[in-house]
Amino acid sequence: MSEQINPTPELDESGPAAEVTQISAKPPVYIEDLTDSDEVEDESYEDEREDEEEGFRAPEQYVEREGSGRPRRIGSDVRYDDIDYKNIGLLSRFLDRRGRILSRRKTRVSAKVQRKIVREIKRARHLALLPYTADQTRIVRKRR
Amino acid sequence: MDGAMGRQYELVYVLQPQLDENGINSFDGRVRDVITAQGGSDIATEIWGKRTLAYPINRFFEGVYILHRFQMPPAGADEVDRTLRFSEDVMRYLLMRKDD
């Protein structure tokens, strides 16, 4: 259960150095770190980031990344019985900064575990334990 | 399946934040009464207290969370559901069967 979840994909060979530093300065994915600073500008590069992930599917590249990237790690220590709508800390690791559920391609968990995660996240959302979208959270935070 | 003898249920509901301690306790008591009236037993209660909601509901930013675990014959679930649905103080609720 490491607190350090690195939300940035590897950008080694692609992208200018300036972009790398900008992205790696961003906070981890989980919900407590949704700050008011994620504004419209994030969205544009988040999309770029997804495009880059499309590109890194080759197996040998994948082996190289072992131990350093997010995709292999995020759900590796999750036990099936711990997945519960009450366990918000765990479930929020499976949301991105905008509150969307991470795809199985990113979480790398088994189909069974992913189904349960999705089910429990949806329950938690209904009870307002987790947000449906990140800007809902921003509204609440602004009020306080 | 334990059939008619009763199944394990888990119920969470979120009450409006402006309720005072008495209001919360009396509502909590009412829910337990309904459960008992439907043949429920072994009611365990966890009061999580006031929490910030992840998004506003009815212009409220906080809610009081209460959880019950109990045993009840399946026929009683409709009545419990109805009670919660028609209570204005309940902003959200989740009634689930816990099968192990």
C-alpha cells in the first residue's frame, strides 16, 4: 500500500523536456489531492497524455518499464474482499483527477476485480462518498 | 441461502445536516422500529457522523451518515425501502443484501 502513486506515464523518448517537468509536478491521482489548481489547461494535456499511452503497447517497451510506471502497480495489492463502497481511500486510487474510473488497461487488475471496483465506486458515488465529476468536488471545496 | 429465516442486510443512509442530535436519534429509532417490525434482528449501528459530501445534494454540502447491519426476512425489504424513500430527511440511502 504505497502512498506514492505516480500518475504520469513515461515520457522518456517523446515530448520536450519542459513538458516532462510540468507533468511530473502534478499531484497523485487520488481524490484528496484534487485541488483548485486543476483548471481548463489540464484537460488539454490530459488528452495528449492519453494519446501517448496508446503508443506504448509494445511488449519489450513494457518490460523496460517494469517497476517504474503506474500501469503495473496501481491495483496489484488489492484484495477482493477489501473492495467495498466504504473503503474510499482504496477506491479513489481507481479514479483519475477528474473523477473518472480508470480503465482496465490502466489499472491492470483482473476482470473480476475490476468489475467489483466499478460496482463499489458507483455505490459510493450514489452516497456522495465519491464524486461523479471533479468539478462537483470543487464546488464543495469552495464553499468551505 | 438462508431463505425465509432472514438474510444479512446492510443499510446506509445520509440525513440532512441541519438535524440536531435528537432529530438524528429519533430518525434512527424509527428506522430500527421498522426493521424490527419486519422481523429484523441483530441490528448493529455505526454512526459515521457528519461528513462532507463529494458533491452538493439539495444545496447541502454535508450529510449525516448512518449504517445499520441486520438480519431480516427478505419480505421486509420493501417496507424498509419505502420508509426511507418517503422520508424527506433522507438525502440518499443504500439498502443491500450482504451475502457471504
